[in-house]
Amino acid sequence: MGEDALPNFYYVAMDFGGHGLSSHYSPGVQYHPENFVSEIRRVMAGGITAGMFSCTFPEMVDKLVLLESTLVAMDTNELENLPAYRRSRVELTLQQEEASGKPPRVYSQEEILQRLLQANTHVWEESAKIILQRGTSPVATGVVLKRDQRLSTQPERYAEFISREQLLPLTKKLQAHLLLIRASQGCNDVSRKNHHKKEPLGFIIKTLKSVLKERFQYVEVPGNHYVHINQPDHVAGVISSFLESDRPQAQE
């Protein structure tokens, strides 16, 4: 949020297991959004995980911001694809465990920067450098990645997809006001398998509008999927206004 952060709010950013500065899961333990929900609950002292948390513990969330994410992972052909997704997760876990005994690859700063930029063409170079500050650890001959290599960026390999029929009862559990921010060249325009279909997103938005009514707000901003780090000013003001709205005034 930078300069747009509200002084009367306490912002908490956390690394899920296997990410950033958090420890990796033990061998044999799969990464799954439901695990991340429990991690949020433990820390309570994104995205889909935040949506799942808000449906599971609705009384704990007053306002929910989804930035380039949806409330849940939904596939219009979920019932047909679910067995394949589950098989893919198990096979991927076994493959990664077989390779886990190898020492981590060491990169130079420039090599890992270019690798990140080539794999994520929508990330600006300055943004990539910020990501790598938290995502790498220095060693004698360079840097190594902190992220647990068992983590996958493909939703079908870690998320539990739901069907249209399951979306409505989940949405009805929500008590929070919800802000959904999408980038004009966001998720659906990033070249990634299964992201070319906008039907699930449209159905989710329609359902949220129908159930939440005035508690739902949809905003589209210019930018791509990484707008929050490439151009944070495009979203910071929108988020701050949402957090400040409908709040009781502090007593003098």
C-alpha cells in the first residue's frame, strides 16, 4: 500500500508454508488451500484462500478484498475434471519428492532475475527484484530459491475446484463486504492453461451480486495480473476507500 496505507489500520502480510520466509511442509504433506486457511486462523492473533477463510469463519471477516482472484476456484466442468485434478496432484507430489534429495540449484543474481522475468513476462523488472528480495537466500556462490519447489502455480494442481451448485451455499455464508478488483489485462489474459475461459468468473460475479447485493463491489483497473506490484497506485486508493467506507467515526 505504501503511502496510501491508512494510518488507522494494522496491515498484516504473511507467507504461507513453503513461501518466502516460512518453513516448508514435511515430505509427504501436500500443499492445499485448506491448509493455508488453518495457517491464517493460527496467525490471526490471498485470493481464494481469503475467500475460503471468509466462508469458513464468516464472523471474523468484516471486509474482504480479492485482487486478481476469485472467491473460490470454480470449473464449469468440475465434476468431469475433478478426478484428473486429484490424480495430477498426487503424481506431482511423488515426482517432486523423488527429486527433493538433490541440493538446491545456485543462481547468480542476474541469472535468477532473468529466469523470473522469462517465466512471468507480465512482471516488470523492478517488481521482479522486489519479489526476489524475499524469495531468495544468499549462499557462498550466489542465491537459492526459498520457495518450496513442491508448490505449483497451476490451480488444478493445488486447488479444490467446486461446481456451480456448490457456489451458492458458500456465498450465502459470507457476512463480509467484498471488493473484487480485476486488472483489464489480468488473469484471463495471462497465457496459462484453462485461463482462456471467462465463464467461471462471470458466473461467480453474477452470484456475488445476487447474494451480497450492496455488500459487493466490482472494480476494474488498468494493468495486468501483477498490477499490485507493478503499479500499486492503481489499486491502493481503491482499497483504502473500500476499507474506510461504512466505518463508524472514532469518538473524540
